[in-house]
Amino acid sequence: MNTEQDYGTVAILLHWLMAVLLVALTVLGVYMSGLPDVGFDKIKLTLIVYHKEYGILALGLALLRLAWRVGNALPALVKELPDWQKVTARFVHLCFYALMFALPISGWLMSSAASIPVYFFGFRLPDLIPHNEYRFQLLVEVHKWLGYALIGFILLHAGAALRHHFISRDNTLKKILPGSRL
């Protein structure tokens, strides 16, 4: 369980699992979208399948993470932080939660609009909306820009964590590092 001072083992595990998964999905998404459709057909389609399956996994883990977050105390921020940094930290975390849901759902909607099935490790998921080419094109853009937003928030979050650790020298990063509860 979390305490007023530290994150618990489950929260730490979910944080880093999601971090690795989201960075991998983002890198994969940028890479595969840059591949030409002709000449890389099989490779690109295989990468899209992996991207969708792991995107659905990310959605499930985001649900688990949100449930864990709601049922646990949130460790206090460093007392010396200016109010604007406290507000920014909470805002960035809320944006992460929004993106952890919006990205996989927009991808699923995109596939549904294109009548391309979404599988979760062998199980076909239902289409969320009927085939519609206009919605598909719109959702491609939405998914892409949500991905760019995620990249921006990842860079901001990692930069702030490193600033806390190396410049401010406070316990912000240490509270979420694996092994900090041992």
C-alpha cells in the first residue's frame, strides 16, 4: 500500500510497467507509421497487430492503475515546492491518465471505423463503431496527435523527475524508484 510519504510496491510496479509499455508503444507507433505501405506490407502489418494488442494491454493496465490509485493514499509532494509546481505536477498526472485511456480507445475506434478487427492475444474484440471512412481518417489524426501529446508529457515528466533528483536533490524520484520500498 502507499503511505503519505512513499508509493507502495504495486504502485511502483504499475508505474514502471506502464512507463516501459507507453514508451515502447510510442516508439513503435512512430516507427511503423513512417514505413511505406508498399514494400514493407508484411512487416508493417505485423507491427500494427503488435501495437494494437499491446495498446489494449495498456488500456487494461491503465484501468488497474486507476483502480489502485483511487483505493490508495497519494504520497505528499515535496513541501518546498512552489504552488505552481504542485499544480503542474497534478495536471501532468491527470493528463497521463487521460492519455492512457484516450490513446488505446482512439486506436480501437480507428480500427473499428476501418472494419479492421482488434485482437487481444487471440481474442477478437468487438467493433466499437460501424465502418465509416470519414471517421477512420479523423481518428487517425486524433490518435496521431494524442501520441504527440504523450511524447511531450513523457519528456516533461522525465525532465522534471531528473531535475528533482539531480538539481533539487529531493526525494521525488526516489519515492517511485524500484527497490525504494525494500
